[in-house]
Amino acid sequence: MATKQQSTNQSAATKLLDEMCHLTAQSLTALDTSEHFQVLKLLGEGSYGKVMLAVHRKRGTPMALKFFPRESTSLFSFLREYNLSLSFCTHPSLTRALGIAYSTPSHYIFAQQASLFGDLYDVILPEVGMEEDSCQRVVSQLCGALSHLHSLGFVHRDLKPENVFLCDSACRWVKLGDFGMVKAVGTRVPEVWYSSPYCTPESEIARSNEDSWSSESDTKAGVKEDKERKKKVRVWASVESSTDSWALGILSFAMLTGSHPWAETTSDCRSYLKYQEWFDSAEGLDDELDVWAEPQGESGLIGAELITKDGPPVAPQFACFTPLARSFFRTLLHPMPRLRGRPEVALNYLGGEWVMEKERARLEEERKKSRGKGAIRSMKEKEGRGER
């Protein structure tokens, strides 16, 4: 009954979003940006366009203006992102639009909440990451944000450090943003593979799609049957919330270590194969899956090692984590999408220690060095400007 009700809620939300887009299209006005806003600085830019920090001239309210070039953005996709952010992103860890949308001769623009402390990418130190407490705070908030979207029937599909915005310097409040890739659960889309750890293992089936499509330009006689065969290689997939779970697992690893567990999620990537071997060997082991077990100290790892002696050892890139953290990662990074844990399930793993004591000490030492280098660099820059 609950599943049926949830499905009804999801379809109602997606239908309402489409209706709102059609209504907004009829009332979108043309405005001069400089007349209504004082634009201060660039906050970010990407394939979608750019985001500028601005102040509303009459209200004095700081906000972020998101600019979409009209030549590369359809009106409907612009309105869809705007209305989704305005009416459905009510969770405190989702970036919300402010009810201002307009057009100029060159751009479609809407205003959204401004996060003044940059994004998560800015605070993850390469090969070091960020403090464990901060990481768990971010994970907790993202679990809530993603669960909210999923409950409405939407999948974010683009969770990465650059799309997690900071409302303070200590990550006590973060907001997931950039909803340009959001799709409704169950939507059929062409499966796309790309070389990244964020790409799910089920996408590898589309790895050869680019070559297949490029070969279809061949117009020589006698290749009709071959072309038809190659067209069938193109794979269509259903949008599922498990995509966000996978991305949350990869992002969590990046936050803790400042690196990725593997270069790409493919069957010929050695580091990913090591993970798969460990995953298969550890499937069902109590030490890896029982998050309610009594907490163990360092000595508890000896038992874990003994249990895994019959199979491949823990994947090297996960050896620095406690059994609790390993269970967290194996829940979100399940190779089978239908068995992948939901973001809300990941909340069960918060609160305990994730990083081994020796690794924690090493990372803290590296952070001190990084902070020291940053201070020296800042001092030299000030001396170069003649400041004291």
C-alpha cells in the first residue's frame, strides 16, 4: 500500500511540475539585469552557463543569478529547473529558487539562494580530504536532501563536489544544487558511459556507444544490415534513485581521502576489480554488515582479517577505514543497482568512527602541513603587495 501511495505522489509531482512550466512560460517577462540587480562577482560557471552573486537594488537582498544562454538552452529545460527549485526543493539542504525568473535578449535567468562560502570542491584537500566530522555532517545533510527528492519521484543524477554549496566554512550547513540533470524516476533515457568513478557500473554496457554511432555515417552499399545491427547497440535505461546512492558513496570517499577509489568504474580497471573481489568475498560477513554490533577497538580488525583470509583481502583503497565505514561504502557502492542502499539507509552508519586511528593521525599531520603552506603563501602574497 505504501509503495502504491508513493508512486501516486511521485506521478502527481512530475505532472504538477510540467503544468507549472507551461504556466510560467506564458508569464516570463523581459528585464534588464543591471536595472534591477547590482551584479558583484562570478560564483561559478559550467556547460549550463554561469552563476553571479548579485544584490537586488530595491530589496537589498543578496542572491545568486543563474544565467542560461538562450542559444544553447531550451525554454522548457530552463523553466523545468526553475520550477523544480522553486516549488519542490523545500528541504533545508536543497538550493531553492527565489521566485524571480526573466529573460534578456541573450539569456534566460532565475534567482536562487546564494551560498557565500563556495562549494565542497574548495574544501577537499587533494590526497588529504577533509575532517571526518565535517564529512559526516555533509553526508547527513545530503542524505536528507536526496531522500526528499526521491520521495517526490525525482533523481538528481549529478551529485559531485562542485554541486554541493557551503553556507558556512565548517560545513555545518550545505545545500545541494544544480538541478539541470534531474529526471523523474522511471524516465527512459539513453544510457551514457563516461570515464569517471561517479559513473555507475551498470553504465558500462554503453561504453562502445560512441564508436557505434560514429560508424553509422558510412554510406557505402551493402552496409545496411550492419548499420541496423549497430543501431541496436544503443542502450536505453530507466532513471533510478540508485544512481544518486552510488554518487554519494564516491563523494564520501573523496571527502575522507581527497582522492577517488578508482579512475573509472569498468571491468578492466584494476582498482575497481580489487573492490569487486573484496565485495564478493565479504558479502554476508557479520563484521562488514552488522552496523548494530558492539563497537570494537583496533583489535577488532584482527578478527576481520581472519574472516577474510579465505578470500581476497580488503580492497587496498578501503583498508584505512573502520569496519563501520566499510559497511557504509559497500551499502552505497553495491555493483547491483537494485541492491544498492538508499541514502536514508546510509544514516545508520553515522556517529561512529570511519577512519582508522593511524590514518587519522597521518591525515591530520598532512592538514597541518597544508595549512602551514597556505599561511606562508598568504604571507608572501601580502608582502608582495606591501601589506602588514
